[in-house]
Amino acid sequence: MRTILCILFLLSSLAATSMAQTLTNQYYELAQYQGIALERISVMDEYLERALLPALERLGIENVGVFRVAGDDAKETSFYLLVPLKDAQQVATYKSQLHQDADYQGAAAPYLMTESKSPVFQRIRSELLIAFDCMPQLKVPEQKTASRDRLFELRTYESSTERLGNLKVEMFNSGEVPIFLDSGIQPVFFGQCLVGDRMPSLTYMTVYDDAASRDAAWKKFIEHPDWKVLSGVEKYRGTVSKIYKTDLIPRPYSRL
């Protein structure tokens, strides 16, 4: 059985290498809309569902994810917006294209014309990521295509230095992802931070049927013999200085 698993891992690695050689690494804009009052959620949803996502799709930007933080308090919440982009140039141009889109401007008017005394959100925190070589393109969750419930987990790993941050990315590219897959952890994307307030860092998203499935998958990962070997490699020790974890629930109109 162990031999069969090794063969499957080898084939998976070869396929991933081939894909990395033929697919361009995506860029991800990850924006957190902080401090959305509960009575303003409907305005936020209307804007994202009716204005922004359709406009992005007219520009060829697909598989945009919209999520609400699970378990936020009763007074306010946060939304996360994940925008996959094909190249760095698109990062700089798509917002100006939105400004020129009459359909977008019309549908977004209630949101864009919000008065300062009653804002929809308090602040937007954002970062720009580039996809790892081991997974150069975002993967739409199987739960989405099967119309099943899903729970997303967003993790950010900070490192103390750029060298250590690069080594942690190398660790993922060198074998950590196959261990994820064998443990039942389904990745959506992996990205190294190019611009943001937590650099040097990387951020990735995984998806599960529910919290119980997530907990079981991570338990299996921690106990996986290949993880024990990889995590024991001397150069990878101490590469992560702080971890942020956030559970996310997709909005009904999210493309992920």
C-alpha cells in the first residue's frame, strides 16, 4: 500500500510540474472589507452580486470569491474578496476599466454614492499575492460544482526574514502540498505576498465540507509520516513566526 501511495505521489508531482511549465502563475488580490455594520450587509451584497462580479466577468476575470467571516459578533462583520488575475498588468488596469463601464457604474451607484456619515465599511485591507509554482492556478472547489455546503479556511504565515519566507514557499513547492492532498485538505490557492502589511508572508486557502472535516484533515496531516520527515528538515525549521487563521463562509453568489 505504501508503494502505491508513493507512485501516486510521484505521478501527482510530475503532473504538477508539467502544469507549472505550461500555465502562467496567477496573481491574487485579496481584500478584506472590515467593519461592515449588520444593517449595511445588504448594500454590500447588492454591490458585489449585481455590480462588481458581473463587471469583472465582462473583463474576463472569473472565479471571484466572496466570503463572510464565520462567527463575527452581532454588531459588525468582515467580507473577503478574492480576485484571481492573469498577470501583473491586469492588477493595474482592471479598476480603471470598471470606471469606464457604464453598466457597472449604474448598478454600483447605491454603493458608490454612500455618504460619509453612513459608510458601508470602515476600511479595506488588501494584499497582492503571486501563485506558487506547485499550484499556479486557482482551483474551484469540488463542493461548489456539486452544490454542497462548504467551509473555507484562510491562513497567513508570517516569517521573520525574507530568506525564511522564501524557504517556507520552497517547502510547499517541495512536497508539502501532496501531503495536504493525501490528508484530505483541498487547496483553493497558495500565494506569496508581494504587497501587503504582513510581509514577508504567504497566504493560502483550503476548503472542507464542514468544521469536523477540517479538524479531521488537519489531524491526519500532523500525523502524516511524510510531514514528520519534511518538517524535520533543518533548513525549514523556524520559517514561520506567526500564523493567522480565519474561517470563512461563501456568500450565495460567490463563484467559489
